[in-house]
Amino acid sequence: MTEQARRDFVKYTFFKVNPEWRLLPVKVRQDSKAQFVEVLEEFSDRVSMSSYSLVGTRGDADFLLWKVSEEIEPINELMARVNHTDLAPYLTIPYSYLAMTRRSPYIDDHKHEGQEGTGVATMRIIGRKYLFIYPFIKTHEWYQLPKEERQVLMSEHFVIGHKYPDVKISTAYSFGLDDQEFVLGFETDDPSNFLDLVMDLRESKARPYTLLDTPIFSCLSKSIDACLDDLG
């Protein structure tokens, strides 16, 4: 597959540990964490992956694995291997989102400095300290608007986004793949910038065409070892 034609699968998997795991002997817990990490490392050359802790930010999820792969099979194989680890019986997946990358249909008519490279529909994990994730669905009325009207509304979105250059957006498309239409990820080193960005976007003219943009996950970038240590 050529670089220009490449599109990536994007998978966000949120895990929650059963409190019973914390009652296990320390050595058993240590071994189960080490085995889990070993499985992830085995797939490091096939799946781009970052891990995040949600301990302290949400009560229904403990950590996130953000996975990117040109094919879906490595993601499937990775998760199948995870299911065979000793930690797996104590893990649930309260949230899971599947999507793909594609070129935005609104980019061509909105030019700005630094736009080079937007023709390649791949996803690159930047690795900033914080990641904010949420599923997104637009109303039916949005898709009935003429393309020209949608372009004007999206161009306003882009202008607002340019006010916060520290916030890197990663848009993935879920049409036909999962329940939501998009999964939006925002990487930043300063959460206050993301908060201000979201408040600004609430006043945009496109806002009435938003049907769903929750739940929102506030994630702290950490190594997988650190994420598992946060569990107990």
C-alpha cells in the first residue's frame, strides 16, 4: 500500500480492574502485570500503541490502550493474547471504540499555515502529557445541509482550533464500523487549553448539529508499567 493511499485502523480500549485483584498476594499481582506488559511488547513492531492512566479522573475506567495499525488483524491478535493473560480474568472493558483514518472533506477549502501533509490519512500519536477522548455523532440535519454550508461551519471550527496550537486533534471515522460516527482525540501538555477550546467550540454555529459528544475521558500519559502500578 502506498504512503498516499494508507489509512489506519484506530482502536481505543478502556480497562477497569476488578477490586478482587487487589486482594491477591503481591507476587501474584506483580507476575500478572509483568505478563501483561510482555504481551504488549511482543506486538510493538505491528501495532503503534500508547497507554494512559485514568485513575483519579474517572470511576468507570482505570487505563486506556490507544492502538493504531494499518490492518485490523494485529489488533485482534493482540487483544486475543491479552485475553489469555493472568490479569485478564480481573479486567473488564467498559468502553471500546473502533475507527479508521481518512482525509477530511473540509480541508481542501480551508488553507492555513502548516497544513502540509494533510493528504496522508494516517494517525501519529504525538505523546503529549494529556489525552482527551470522546465519541462524536452529528444530527441527521447536518448531512442534509449543502456542502457549501457545512464548509463554512467547519471553517469556523478550524479558526477556533488555530487559537490553541498546543492542542493536537486526532480525528478518526467510525461510519459503519462502530456505534459512533467519529472518535475525537486531543493531545496537549496543558489541560486548561483544551477546556478553553471546548468552551469556545460551544459557541460555534455548528454546535446545534451535535447529537452526542460524551462520555469524555481525561487520560494521563504513562508507560504501561506505570498504568498497571496505579491499579494497586
